Amino acid sequence: MTSMMTRSPLALSAALLLALPCVARAQDAAPEAVAPGTPWTQAAPAVDAKLRQRFSLGAYGEQSLVNGWGGVDIVLDERLRAPIQIGSTDVEFRFTGRFGGGINEESSLSHTRVREVALALKPADWELELGRFTPVGGGYHLVDGAQALRKLGGGWRLGLWGGTAPDPYTTLPAGRFGGGPVATLERDRLWVELGSELLMASGGVDRAAIIGAVRGDPSRSLELGARADMEVADFSGKLRPSELQATARWHLSDATSLDLYYDAYSSQVYLLTADRDPALTHYASRWAGLEQGWIARDVDDTVYHAVGGGLDHHIDLGEAWADTLLVGVRGRARTSVGGPTGGSYVRLFAGLPDAMDGRVDLRLEQQVLSWGGALDLETIGSLWFDALPSKGLSVDSSVQVGWRRFDPNGKIAPSTWADVYVDWMANRRFQFAAGYRFGNSLDLYEWDTSQAMMARVTWRESR
């Protein structure tokens, strides 16, 4: 039953894809001649169909000194957009999905997620969406159903969504159904999104939430943003922040900018959902040797709060090979009230962005991290350069060295990471990439050496 329901979005996408060539042929067909005396009939509306597609096929493998060879993951990504204009009505089919996982494993489809199979229609003052999509204000939450929005005056849109809600991480059917009203506001320097969610499962409330997001530019030098997801979940009955964020960016001058932010989340909500994330559980069980459910074993209902920010300053060098020197600082501190200790970091950095006529990016960072009794002192250097501009070949690499101390076992050990990533844009349609990463460090309180390899080919089409 589950497998058939999982295939249903794919069947819908296949049917709509097969219909696209028919629409294109109808668009190109020549009108038939009308014999004299034939009664006049209204001409069919003009049809304009387009297609944009990105398809990627990649392989990833990792080897660890402690856990041995972790196998190979094969992942296929597909993103398709097919806008069709029929007269004054805009229609668009959208598909976004990832398929694959580890070879010869029980979790061979651990990376398979279908996040979007939707048909959007915009007739006159209405906006309709059918299939699998993210409702207004939904964030990473999905729905299999429908949403309707009505355009009103003053930049407002009001609407309603309803359907079944798949698991937001596995994207598999989860036996939850519901809906809620939504609203949006768009003006010159203000964007607001309001949503609500009431989901039922097993005869009770699975999730009830109020969601809101706002972005605005009060002045040319100040950018503000905020997002809130307040929910009630069945395991506590309390109203708590599933997600709270507030950000501010202040352009002090043409050369200097200041960033500040605050965020909060419930450890119960975050950790329980993180334990259901296929990518995270796949890593934990296969490469770290941890059993299923390891994240959620000792969680409580603690709410974590974090504040952070950064300062960037550009210095005009005026040199032919480098116009600008970028220097700055970044920091973050996380804590909880009456719960476990948090963590913090401070990072100083300097770099040469867009040096040598945009062919080189060079950056050097020094950071200190502290969390749960552990201390990390790291130096990171990264370099990107456009090796052969006329051939579309670029190289991205970084080296990280530092000293890591873990109080639980009293070890102080050097940590070293290095990686190189090569990207080749062969032509407008084909792109090839390959990468290698080496690491030598304390991992989960145990000394380990690891290496990873990846390769990917991407094909794009736009017509």
C-alpha cells in the first residue's frame, strides 16, 4: 500500500510530462482554412509552452579507519518547470525530487524524497495549486492536496489549503490530514506571509501551528526579517517555538555592514524530527556506528536560544590584481534556560574576493569553538580559482588545521581536513564535477581518519 502511494506523485508527473509535447504540437499546428460562408467562431486562445529542466546523477563514497568502507550512494536529482500560457491564464507544472541511496543495503532508498509534484493555475484574480507542494507559510512542511488564493486590493491575498501531510523528511505518506487559512501581503518594501496548520491523525491532533514570516526594508541601509512557527504537539500539549528567527542587516557605509540575529527552537521538536531525517540516520547508522533512535534518546522539552552576528568591512586596495580586501568577525552563542549547556564560537577572517579580474577568491579564517565541554581551535584556508575561463573549468579547495580538546577523555589532538572540488561546464547543457575530502581528527570522542569521493554529471535544458 505504501509503495503504491509513494509512486502516485511519480505517476502524476509522468502523465503531465507526456502531455507537454502534445501542447507544444498544438501550439505549432497551422490553422485550417475556412471556407467562404462558414459561420464565424471565436478563435482558440494562443498557447505558449516552455520547458526548463535540470537532471543530475551523482555517486558518493566514504571510507573510515574506525568503521571501514561505508559503501557507495547513488543519487539522482530532477528539477522540472514547464510554464504554459493559455490566453490570459498562466499554468505551470513543477516537479522536484531526489532518488537513490546506498547500494546493496536495506536503506537503499534512504535519499529518495519527492518534494514537489504540482500544477499551478493563475486565472484572473485567483491562484490555484494542485498536487504536492508547500503551502503558504509551510516552510519545509508539505501537503498533498489543494490551495486556493484570491487576490484582493492593497497587495493582499487570502486563501485556504487542505489535504494530507506527508512526513516532511521522508516525504512518505504519514496518515495525517488537515488544512488551514493563509494570507500574504506584498508591497514596495514589505512582504508578509501568514499561515496556519491543523493536522489530525489517529483520532487526535497531530500538530496545530500558527506560522508567520515578514521581510522589510525600512530604509535603504536597513534590512529586517523574522519568522515564527509556534506549535502544539501531542507529546506535551504545550505551545512552544518549533522555529523562531529574527535578523537585521545594517549597511553602515558602502564598505561596512553589520549583521545581527536571534533564533530559538524546542529541543524536543528539533531532535525528534532530526532523528527522522533519512540523511542523518543513514550517516549515524552506517558511518558513525550508532543505532536508530540515538538522537531522541535523552531529549526533553528544553527551548534553546541563540544570538549572533558579524561585521564585514571592505578595504579598497586599488591594485590591478586585487581591488578589495575583506576583513570581518563572526560570532554565535547558544544557551538554554534550566537545560543542558549550549555552545559558542568566534571567527576572524580576511580574504581577497574577486581578485585577478574575478578569477580568484582567497580566504583565511581563525576560529575558536566551545560546546559541551569540548574546545576547538582551528585555522581554515580556502581558495577558488577559475582555472580555464574559456573552457568553463574551475577549482575549489580548502585546508583546515587545528587543535581539538575533549574533556570527557582528556585528549588533545590535532585535526586536519583538506578537500578539492573540480567543476567543468562543458557547454550550456552539460556540467561535470568531482571532489575528494580527507580528514584526520577526533570524531565522536574517538580518533579517526576518513576520506570521501564524489562525482556528478548534470544536464540542463531550456526551450
